Amino acid sequence: MTEAADAAVLLRYAWLPKRVPGGDAEYTRLVNRYLGERDFQETCEAIASGLGLFIVTVDPQAGIVAFAEGGSPFALTLGDYSKRASGSDALWVVHGLAFVAAARLCFPQPAHLDAVDRQPRVSVADVDEYVRRLCARLDEEHRDQDIDPPADQPALERTWRAYQRRREVGRTGDARAHQASTQRIAEKTLEWLADHGCLRPVPGVDGTFWATARFRVIVRELAGNEFYADVLAATGAEGGAGDHAAAAT
């Protein structure tokens, strides 16, 4: 197989997120080649660039992790996510808050992002409880401020207010209310992360997931995001608030 063909196969693995090098001889070979051959790295990066992709890392545990740049045919749009979550674009920010909460619970300390042997886990109830606690704290801190969005820009509603407006659980017999409940939003967010190789279900424990090496790598990259940094700052005084859900096993 030529170098270019090998590079293309490795990049294909980036879009097979549930596959990992362990147990896959071909994947392992390509990861080792990438890590050991500079010329092969450059070929992979050149092909990725042409496809509108950015290689985040190639890791013996997580495999290859790549992000699609804006305009790439591989880019995930909010509409794509909304369809998977059975919701509307208006819910994306609420799902985003649940995503960041899951990351914070699994990796509450910066050192955890480099702890390759650590196996944190998170549950739907953990995420919902954590976000509600965060919302309450933000309400308290901003109680004397005007936090309502402009009347002509309702999309600017503060993220935590959008979460608070929703019921914790849906009303019995009301399917639409159930889909928009905060626990269902947390559940769908964790399911989406599992579909993309970031989490895997804990056998026999409904609504509970192990974090994968892929999730650790992605969160490590996300740690510089302004929204994620805001959540860390807002919850910093809680210390190990997420440790009960993120304890290594």
C-alpha cells in the first residue's frame, strides 16, 4: 500500500470514532507509522488539509482524532446535531451546556486530562444535577444585574436561564415535554457522545457511561474554549464537586 493510501486509511478511522487501535492490527500499524515517521505525518496532514480537516492528535489509546474546519464537507452543523437530538436549533445551547457539564464532571482537574490510566464515569442524573447547581450559583451571582436578552434578540437568552426554564422530567403522557426536559436533554447529550466514541455505556447501569481516551483528548483541546473556561471559572470554588462522578476505578 502506498504512503498516500495509508494516510487516507488512517484519516478514515477518524470518522469511525468507536474504533480504537487496541484489537485492530491495521489501525495500530497506521498509528505507529504516524508516530514514528515524519514523512508519513506530513502526508497525512497534507491530505487532511485538502479535505478541510485538522488532525488534533494521533494517540495509541484514542487513535486519530480530527476536527472538520468550517466549510468542510465533513463538518457537523447545528442542524445535523438537532436532528440527532430530536430537537430544534433553539435547544443547541442547552445541549451544549450539558456537554460541557459532562466534560467537567469527567475531568474536574487539569491534571486529569493527561491521566491516561484514569477511567472516569458520568451519569444522566450527575449531569442534570450539576447543571442545575451551576444555574443556581449563576442566579445568585447575577441577581442584581439585568440579564434578560433584548426583546428583538431572544436567542441571546442567558444559557443557564434556557436550562432553568425546562422541567427536570417530562410530564406523564406528554411526549414533547419529555423530549425537552432537562434529564432527557442530558440523556441525549450523553448518547450522542457515546455514538461519537467519547463515552461507552456501563453494562447493567442505565444512564451511566465510562469516558474514553477519545473524550479525554477532545476535552483537552476544548479546555481553551471561552465557554468551557467560563464554566470552569464559575464552578472553581466547588473544588472536587464532580469527583463523585469522575472517580477513577
